[in-house]
Amino acid sequence: PTGAKSLAAALEKNSTLTSLDLQWNNVGDDGASDLAAALEEKQNSTLRSLDLRRNNVGNRGASKLAAALRREGKKNSTLTSLNLAENNVGDEGASDLAAALEEKQNSTL
């Protein structure tokens, strides 16, 4: 998660990176939460694809990512692809992600 925290800090300043593939990096809920915070604050306006496959992301991390996608006034409007395949996301996290996608505030993912 320390690496994810560093990447999240870099994403806040990023102006060129459009795709980030972190599969198989054991990012976990803490790392997903850090990445979500970077996306949520609208600091990053270029990232279009985030691949978090096989990273032990559970409900908490998925819920934080969902919140980043739907936060009113601070929503991420550039992310068009989020891959959470083969993680530990259960009903709660999946429900939060579904709700974020249903809201009109998120029109890109």
C-alpha cells in the first residue's frame, strides 16, 4: 500500500498519464482508497483507464472507488475503464459501484 500511496500522490499532479495497469500488485483496500482519493479530488484530469485486477481489493476499497466516481462537485469525469476483476469485492462493494454507475453524475464510466 505504500507504493499505491506514492502513485496516488503522483496521480494528483499527473497531466499526461492516461492508463495505469496495477494488476497483481496487492494494492488492497488501503491502496484502492488512496487511489480513489486522488481521483476524487479532481486533481487528475487525464487518467482514463485504471486496472486493479487481482489486487485483494475488497468492499472497503470498492466503496471508496465508487465514492470517488460519484462525489458531487468533485466527481472524476475522465475515467472510462475500471477493472476490478478477480478481487474480493462482495455484495456491499458491488452495490456501491452499481449505485455510482447509475447516478447521472457519472457519465463516463
